[in-house]
Amino acid sequence: MGGVKRLRDDLSRYKQITLDTMILIYVMERHPRYFSLAKEVLESIESGQTKGVVSAITLTELLTAPAQADDVAAMRDYELYLLNFPNLVIQPLDIEIARESAHMRARTRLPSPDAIILATARKAGADAIITNDRRWRNKLNRPDILFLDDYLD
């Protein structure tokens, strides 16, 4: 569990982190490789060690699979989970984020959902973003980007 401890230590340096959607998916689906790391991220937010931010697009991404399965109960559960998660804010997509997302997308060539999450992190004043999307590597100087793969034992 050295990777979980290293992640915990790194997370303690940040006041506010933005989560990429996959962090939540790893916990919800109990991903065999990433569950313990993603759970550590959520526990640091839940405990108040750090504050968390997700983009409203994260809710869209989380609800898509249950919507495809016409699972209204799962959609409701996922939404309630996010809305009631302690110390986690869902940042709506507004004009400022849309504008920053366009700039981000033009500079990085990342897809719109990724650019929106990165722009959300910047608007929220996040110190770090937690992801596992390698396409994000070397795309930003600030905030810091932490990759779960870097913490695997």
C-alpha cells in the first residue's frame, strides 16, 4: 500500500482539487487496479483534508451509462451521491468556463469534455487535478496534475 500512502501525502499539500470523472467511476465500479487510490482521493475530500470540485460535465458523464440502460434509479443515486458528497462542489458550466474551455481546447487539442474539466479547475482555483488520462500530461503548468498510474505499487 505504499502508493496509497504516497498519494495521501501528496494530497495533503493541496487545499482544493478537481476530479476527473474517471476517479468517481473507479470508486463506483470498484476498479481492480485503481479503486484503493481513487477511494483515498474521495476520502481526503470527504474528511475535509482538502476540498473537491467537479465539473457539471462530470455528472453528465456519470449519468450516461445508466441512461443508456434506462436505469432511472441508478441515475438518481449517482446524482444524489454527487450532490450530497461532503466538501465537494459541482461547478456549473458558465460563460467564463465555456470561454476558457475554448482557449484550453485550442492550446491542447483535447476533446471538449476534458477542456471543460481543466477550465473548471482553473476557475475554481484548484491547486491540483486528479486524473489518469495520459493525454493531459504536459498540457498545463498550473494547477498540478496528479496521475493515479504514478501511484501504483
